[in-house]
Amino acid sequence: MSATMTGCVSATVTVVNLGFSDAFIKEWLYAWSIAFPIGFVVLLVLSPLFRRLVDSITHRLQEPVFRKEK
């Protein structure tokens, strides 16, 4: 997932800065080689936090709004 994300973002920024020039592939791969390790580490560090956040939100949404009293 981080390879796809960093690849798309670095390709987009490279196209914006250089256009589709002869140096595009070389510059894009250079930018991606820097972005991928950073993105991978950020994914490893933050994914447990985001997983807990999403679990807590979805758990609250699954609770019944009205509880029947016995």
C-alpha cells in the first residue's frame, strides 16, 4: 500500500515540476526512492493508531441507539 501511495504522489509531483520530459523517469524514480522508505515507516508507526481509532468509531456506531429496558 505504501509503495502505491508514494509512487503516485511522487509521480504527480514530478510531472507538476518537470512535465513529461526526457528526465521524468529518472527523476521520478529518484523521488520515489526517497519517499518510499519514509512512507513505509510512517505506515508502520501510524497504522496501529488509525486501526484503534477506526475500531472505536465503528464500535460506537454498532451500539443500539435505543436500549430496551426489561
